[in-house]
Amino acid sequence: GAYTVMDYIEGKPLNQLLKEQGTIKPELVVKWSVCLCEALCYLHSMSPQVIYRDMKPSNIILKPDGGIKLIDFGAALEITHGRNGGGYAFGTRGYAAPEQYEGGYNAIDTRTDIYSLGATMYTLLTGVLPDIDNGCVKSMRAWNHRLSDGLDRIVLKCMENDPERRYQSCKELLYHLHNYKRMEGAFKS
């Protein structure tokens, strides 16, 4: 398909950066997440709609100019109306939304990508894969109590087990990413 062409992109995948640094500074994670969210907004607005389906640190390249690029569209799925899929839903354990395993293709929509972006942010900020306990994601502050409460809430909302409780669109998530400091709870770090 149209997505299989893979240019060589100079730079470093974020999983490699994570190995070297342990965690990534919140300001950078927010900046990159805004870019990734904008990229998803674009894919989701295409006709037919494209669901990326495999957001994870190894698919994001930090370019020498400081910009980031999403690579590997091998898993991307065009959602055409009335198609009835089934079978194995592609994704990477830890980053894939529950519906990618349970619901087959029909359950996958834009909110599936929102889950994976949340899981990617979680890993970049904590250095660990999201810890899921009985379907609930453990607060990032369990790993690093200095992390912003506002950011923690955004990530946890992205990773709600039930898609109805997640951000319903990338635009909604973008707004919160831009305003995460305003979402702080009682606690200021």
C-alpha cells in the first residue's frame, strides 16, 4: 500500500534515547506529544480515515534538528465504512489499547491511537512500560512523585480501559496538552 515506503531518516529512535537517559524531561515529552498528536489529528481527518495503530517510542525518531518523525506505517489501517474486519489486530503489547486484542478490527478507532500515545508518554516520562493492574493504569507518580499531576491525569485519561472514558479526539487531547499546567490539582511541584 501507500504506507510501506520507508525513507531512511537520520536521527535516533526514542527507545534508544530512553535507554541512554532513563527518562525524558516532561517539557520535551509534552512538546513531542503535541507534534505526535497533530500527526494523529491529520491521519484521523483523512478520508478514508487512517488509524496508525502502533505508536511506541521505537517508531518515533528524534531528528538532528530536534524535530520528531513518526515512522513505520506498516500497521496503519484505513477505516472504510461498512468494512467488516476481524482477525488479529496489530499493535505492540504495553502500548496497544485493550480493544486491539479483544475487539478485532471493528473495535479499533481514533481512540485506540490516543491510548497508545498515552502509553508512549507514560514510558518516556517514567522509563517503564505502563503498569496495568486489574485494567487500571498505575499513576506515573508512583514512579516519580515529582511528575506533574496535570500531566499524570492527561496520560491516565488517554489510557482508560474503556474508550468512552478516554479523550474522544486528538483535538481534545491537544487542548489539554497545551494547557497541562492549568490542570494541576491541589498540588504544585
